[in-house]
Amino acid sequence: MDADRGREIEMIVESVRVHMPTGRHVLVLREMDRGRLLMIWVGPWEASAIAMKLQGLTPERPLTHDLFVTVLGTLGARVERIVITDLADETFHARILLNRSGDRSDVDARPSDAIALAVRLGIPVYASSEVLDRAATTPGEDEEADDTAEDDGSSPPRRRPRSKPEPVSRRRARCGASARAHSRPSSRSAADTSARTRSAPRSQAWWRPR
């Protein structure tokens, strides 16, 4: 892996979002220098594990990734960095680079699991330049999420008109506003209901780092 360091680009864990047409979670990584975005489908549990740490929340009992961090520390192993190394068959692959008393090794992992560890340990996340050249987008592009490669090994959805993944808390705010509007007495006018929906407060973005 050391020979490949020149082709690794540091990334920032930008956000965890929900892709509204499919209801699936999207992990968004931002290139530190050029600002390109790398979007990866992730499972709901991994998305929650990443988002909780970004928000600074601590579960009452250790979750799987918290437990793994504790075990690594007990064994004297240190995670040096996370690298998204490959994109094969529409699936991203990552490596966790470990150092135990000078003995270096790397472990194959899903990007979602690897990044859930990275945000807990405060270690850098990298992506290979080849992966970014193949899969990254730039902010403002109309094409963003539908053919994002998979983290769980299944095939990506077919191409169709694109829509930007929506932050989870924004979706909750809209749903909550809609539910309040429908629960009002029927004597309310449609205009009043629309006004209430538009003015619904939006919660803080729990999917972004503070």
C-alpha cells in the first residue's frame, strides 16, 4: 500500500443523505483539494452509525463499530488510515491499514464499515485517484446519485432522470409538517394548510459534522 500513497487523495466525510426516489442512504465524501464528490450507497445501520458519530451522539451501549474500536485498542492495534481502493463490478472496496507495534497490515472492508471506524477514531480517509476519476462528480452537476456504485454488492439502479439525495432531517421535517397539516380540522382552507407546510421548521442537519 505504501507504493500507492502518491495515488491516494484525502477525502472529507461530508454527509449521510437519503435518496428520495428510492429511500436509500447515500454516503457523501468530498475531495479535500478539488472538491469532487464521491457518493456511495450504504445500508441503513451503517448510515446511522456514521451519522451518530458525526453528530456527536453516544449510544447507551456500544454498537458494533464502537466495540471494534475498543477491541483494537485492547489488542494494541492502531488504525493508520482508511483507503477506498477499487471500484469493481459497480462495488466500492476499501482497506483498513493497521499498525501493531510496528507490524503493519491491511484488512479488506466495505467503505461504510471502514468509515464508521474512521469517524470514531478521527483518522484520515483516502480514495485512490483511479476511483475518483471513474466515479466522482462535481458539486452542482445534475447527475448525482442514481448510478452511484454499491457498498453492499448489489447492482445499481438503471439510469433515469436524476434527483439530488435529500438530507434525512429535511425529509423528516417535510413529513412532520405534512402530518400536522392533515391533522388540522377540515374547516381550514387549503391555502392555510399550504402555508403551514412551507413554514415548518427544519431540524439541524444531524448528518453533518459539527
